[in-house]
Amino acid sequence: MVKNLSIRQAFGKTLVKLATQDAGIYVVNADLKSSLSLNDFAKKFPSRFIECGVAETNAAGIAAGLAKTGKKVFLTSFSCFSPAINWNTIKQSICYNHANVNIVGSHSGLLSTDLGATHQMLEDVALMRALPNMQVFAPLDAIETEKIVSVIARSPLPSYLRLIRSQTPVVYDPKNSFTIGKSYVLKKGSDITLLGYGPTIIQAFDVDNAKIEIINCSSIKPLDSETILKSVKKTNRLIVLEDHQKNGGLGEAVASLVLSSGLSPKFIHLAVDNRFGQSGKDFQQLYKHYGIGVENLKEAISVIMSLK
Amino acid sequence: MLLVSRENYLKSISRELRLDLLDMIYHSGGGHIGGSLSSLDLMIAVYFSEIFHHKKDHFVLSAGHLCPALYVTLSKLGLFPKEILSSYSSFGSILQGHVSTDVPGVEYSGGSLGQGLSFSCGLALGDKKNTTICLTSDGEHQEGQTWEAAMFASKYHLGNLINIVDYNHYQIDGATDDIMPLGNLAGKYIQFGWTVTTVDGHDFKKIIKAIELAKDSDYPNCIIAKTILGKGVSFMQYDYHYHDVKNLPENLYLRAKKEIENHG
């Protein structure tokens, strides 16, 4: 029985654990303490919990300046505000100034369900992939969240951590360590490479197809070209599945990587295609409507297998 | 108290650096001269007085286009050779067209306005033992982020933060009062919980006194420095077309040089 756990709770808990051992860890928050499970952190470390109010642009600048005094800063909000509102401050004050800030954007993708188009951030990977110096990560589940947070707290480069709202299945092998720039084969297969990130990719386990190789691409930038190319070379069929716009998403990054290396596999990109999201009570309903649900994946598999 | 001899020394540096700045912009083909000339004395007051220790205190040039003034100041301090000033904004030069940490002594790379005060608040919060001075332009107070930072500085009691406003009344497209009036800027900062002083931004005695007072304050401090766009060159003064100059003709360059030598 697969249990469900909350990715954002895992984030909050991990940060408390890290901050207990490291007095340099700070949170710069924009009025979403409870939503990011940071109540404990704020209670235990009040002087290291900096509350900026609903002012994400200033919060990004504060985080940058604070990081420059040697603190390990986590900038926390919803991704529809940070990095969406404060992108240029992230570009200039964080990336260009080499300020080591970890930007944590929660409630990403259609998985924020009932909140609707304004809050379903479907462009964050595109925004953050584009920035020099910026690393981009999206954890598969609560366990991988814990691993990634511990790693980026020590990384010398700024990172964007894409979190989601819902409770999602835990499938990550706790014995696995997380390494920046490394992707993990979740299930071996011979005929199709399926790449994705976050809980969206977990749907692939509901597809009864022994020949599909499922790769967790939680390190979106840097990409693990070795693992990806090795798999694509073997299968010559590639599906990328993501809860994000097609434009600027992982699919484009992988297509560029694969084509540049001289491979030309059959390719299907399952992502939101140039549309806004909308409210829905459960994610399956939304995923189906936007073409990234389990049925869409099954269809894509049969299409890609029939392509000559 | 600033001794008369010290004041005269700063005045002589002001004349010397105004000439360096003019040379730099003339020989490199152009640059943001108007605001650089208005803010130069503010940077000299900071860097050439005892009130600021550039190895431990922080200086953030939020209005990154004013970098020519900072470059000549840091060069005069000996942080890099004066010879490279003419490479300003050329390919491969450390002297980028907007202020950059590639230049020794520069702590913040900027150019997109409104961000420096936030960054300065972060520095002031993380390093309470030392002073953080931010230099902003009047025009950039039209950016909402500046006011988000102003609220923050007050909430976190950043008494070690000083924002010096180079208030020259002009911006790229015209007079600030026409483009978007700032209204009662001092009153606004006071309402945001700051201590405010208004000074003549070309009077070293008054600027330095204001910074000394600010350092003693428990509140974040705003020094509104009334300055003159294009200060020292009659035909550039109060003319927003000199916000940025490209290929200054030789006769105008020589005239400007003469004016600075004689009066600056």
C-alpha cells in the first residue's frame, strides 16, 4: 500500500531539522508561512524567520542581501508569486550578484486544483531554466523533497525548488541519495523512455506496460544528459510528461539535448499547450482535460508504439 | 565637524574626479553623465570621509547607471588603475555600462531600478554591526519595490541603514515632476517610519554631518540630497537630454572641461 504524504510538510520539517544544526539557515517569507508548513520554523527560530508581507519583489532583494552576509537563505512563497512576480529581482539581485538563495515556490502546476488559473503556476520551470547560475529542481514526493532541501542548503549556487500543494504518493527509495544533475530510473524498460518530474510522473505506474522506462528528472537544471541519452539510445522512443506549459518546459530542454547529441527518437510531449488552467475539485479531472492524465499517457504510448 | 582644510581637500577631489568622469565618458563614446555629475559629491563624501570604512561597511549603488561616478571614485581610492577608465562600457572591460561587481570595491551589480534598497535592507539585517549605505535616484522612487523596502526597513528597525537619494529632479524622459511627481518625498519617508534629513547634495560639510547623524539614529535613515543634474557643466545642468550622452562633440567636451577646471 502506497501512502500519501505532503511535499510541503516534508519541506517545513526538513528545514527545521537543518536549522537546528545550522544557525546560518534563514527563511525569508511572503505571508505564506502556514501554506508552506513553516509554523514550526517560525516558532523555533523567530530571529531567523524574516516576514516580508505580501511583497515578493522586496522579499527576493532581502534574501539576496542577507545571503551576501553569509546566511543560507530560503525564500518562500507560492510559485505564482515567486518567481512569477519577482523574476527580475531574482535575475539581477540573486543570479547576477551570485547571491546564494534557494527559492521555494509551492502550489505549482494544475495540482493546486481549486485555486484556478491565477494560482496554477504553469510557467515557473520556463522562467527559472532561463536564468544563468540558477539550478531547478522538482521533487517526486515527500522523501525526495527532504533529500533535495538538504542538498541545496549546502550548494554554492542559487536553486529553485518547485513544490506542489497536495498530498501525493511516496515512491522514492529512501536509500537513494539525491545528487544535483542526476536523474533516477524508477522502472527499467526497453521500448519507451518516459521522462518527467514531480508527482505527475507517478501516474506512469498505473500504466500497465512492462516496456516503459520511467525516469525521474527531478534535477531539471542541470539535466542528467548521460542517463537520459543512454535510455533514449536504447528505446528510440521518448515521452516527456509534465504539469507545466509545453513552452519552456522540460520537454523542450530534453528535445534540445537529444537532438544536439545526434539522436532522433520518436517524441511526444505531454504538457499544457498554450492555455490557462482552471479550477477543479480533483487533479485527475484537470489532468485529463489538459492532456496530462493517465489516459492521455496510455494513448501516447500506443501512438508512439505505432509510429514507424 | 569637518575641518576647513578637509573640506577644501574634498572640493579638490570633486574637481579632479569631475574631470576624470568627463574624460571617461568622452573617450569611451558616451554614458550616463547627468546623474553621474549630480551624484559624484555624494560618493566622494561617503568614500573620502572617516564615516565610512569601505572594507567593512556596505555601499550599494541602486541607480546602477550612475556607475561612472563610482568608477572614478574607486579608481581614485587606488582600487584599480585610472588608465582603464576610458574602457568604460567597451567589450571585455570590467567597467560595465551599469555597475558591476567585476569592479574591485563594488558590492552590488545593478541597473534595473528599485532593487538596491531591498538588497541593502538584507545586508543591514544580516550585518547589524556595520553601516549599509544605499544610493538611489529620485526617479527610481517611482518603482514600487523601493516602498516595499521602505516598509521593511522600518519593521525590522534597521538603524544601520542609510538611503541617500540623489534628488536631481530629472529622469530619462524629462522632469520627475512631469513624468510622475514624487510629492512630499520627505513626508512619505517619515510616514514610513524613517528619520529624514534634507541637505544640499554638493555641500560636503552638510552631507557628512547628515551621515554622522544618521549613524547615531535607531531608525532607518533617508538623506534627501538636493543635487544638480549635470553639476559643473553649464550647458548640461538642468537639461534631461544629458541624462545619457552619446559621442559628445569635441568643442562641447573642451568647453565642459574648461568650465570644470575654472569653477568646479
